[in-house]
Amino acid sequence: MPNEQLHPDAARVCEMIVAANRPAYETLSPVQAREAYLASRRALQPDSEPVAAVAGLEAQGPAGPIPLRLYRGVGADEDQPQPALVYFHGGGWVIGDLESHDQVCRALANRAGCIVVAVDYRLAPEHKFPAAVDDAIAATRWIAGNAQSLGIDARRLAVGGDSAGGNLAAVVALDARDRGGPPLVFQLLVYPATDMQMTMPSHARHAGQLPLRRATMHWFVAHYLRGAGDEADWRASPLRAPNFRNLPPALVVTAGFDPLGDEGEAYARALADAGVPAVHRRFEGQIHGFLNMGRIIADAERLVGLAGDALKHSFKAA
């Protein structure tokens, strides 16, 4: 790690961000930050792949309907119930939506040959913690409860997400274990946020690293949490859960130049130490958010392939 260098693709993205003179998220209002995030898609994301089918849905949530988008991947049989991944988008619980991760969800559905259901959970600061958690749990339960009508095999249900979405996926898995389901066969955690106190060495080591600087992460958390007292709540910081036994197998992905890297690795170790089959893959030289940067960063496609293979394996084993 001391001699690790930023990957040339990642360096190019950072140069593009600087050249665009884009204001740092922490200098913007949440509404402005959402607009800036969506605008960046055109430069960084590859074109969206065609899938077999796309459908808009609504789950019943604690505060009203939760928008969902169902993708049937190419190769997923229409005539038989198919395995499914419930996906939570990244964006620091403040930005991101169904559109920001449309390309990622399509790619995962095709690589895994499954159904992906993306969840448009409520965002902060309009809806503080635990609103996003409550929506993520409610949506997962609704999908499992309506699996038959959705063409989903409820016995082969996985959860996943990137960054804030990885945080929510981990929390949903913990909640499902502790509150009677739904049973989950896998969790895909891509550079997840797992500890809201942000005290691990990588936060200092990569404090100035674009696109997620330490100041930006503090801005996200300040908007998301109601106060410092929420930091120790395992629903915000899944690394602080009482135990990690009997959780579904996991693939935990981290990036070498990411403030969240250490807490992602710590979560993978906590799962493994509790006897959970957990694979940790560290993408050397990469930056936070690279999954959504496949137009520039080739490792994004490699990550989709890795995740697709892991999902296929978990679905076959279920």
C-alpha cells in the first residue's frame, strides 16, 4: 500500500473533475449537488445496455409509495421465477436516484442473468436517518412478498449497493437476519460506508482524494444523520452491529484511494471472523465511485463481471 499509485484511468477522471471546475459538493445545496451528480453521468458512464425488460413499480413504504425499477437481464427466463438482486444506489444518502444508477443496474442484470430491482429510497436532508433504512427494509420485504407476481424466485434473493447503497444493503441483511426475513442468499457491498465516525486511517490518508474528499463525506453524513448520537446506531454504522453471525455470503469491494477503504475492509473481516463466507476484493489504485465511471475507468467493467459471477454462483448454490 505505501507504494501504491493512482491508476491512470482514475487519474484521468480526477483531471477531468479539476478541468471542469465543478464546485465541491460540500459547497452546494443538496438540490444543486443532485443536479451536478446527474450531469456528470454523460462524461463518465458508458451508454446504458439494452435489457430484456424494464418496468416501473411501487412498494408500500412507511411514509408512502417507494418507487422501484425492475430490470430483467438478457438471458433471464420469462417463463420461470428468476433470482433477483435488490439494489440500493450510492450518493451519500443525499444524491442519486433511479437514473443515476440505471446503467449499473442494467449491466448487473445482464452479467448475472437475473432480475435487478432498484430502490428509490428517501433522501436526506429532507428525510433524515433512519428514513432511507426504513425504505430499504420495507422495499426488500415488499419485493419478497410479491415475488410471484414479479417473476422472482423468493428463495434466491440478494441485496446490494455501492457506497451509501452498500451501507443500506448491509443493514438490510442484518435486519432480515434479526427480524425473521426475508431470507437472503447474498450481499454485494461495493465500497460501503460502515462506520459514521469516520476515524479509520484511510479517511486521513485520502482526505483530499477526488471525487470523495473527507470534507465531502462529512457533508453527506451531516445531512443524513439527526445528530452525533446516531453515529453508534448499527443501522447507520453496520460495523457497530452486535454480531455478524449467520449473515448471507458477501462480496465486499474496496478501492485503494478511497477514504472509505479501511471501513469496507474492516466489515469484510468482521463477516469472515464471524464465519460468514466473505470475499474481499481491493481494486488497487482506484477511487471511490469508479463503478459508475465505466466510460473512462476499465475497472468498472471488471467489477461488474466480478459481481455478476458472484451473484450467479450464489443463486446457483441457493
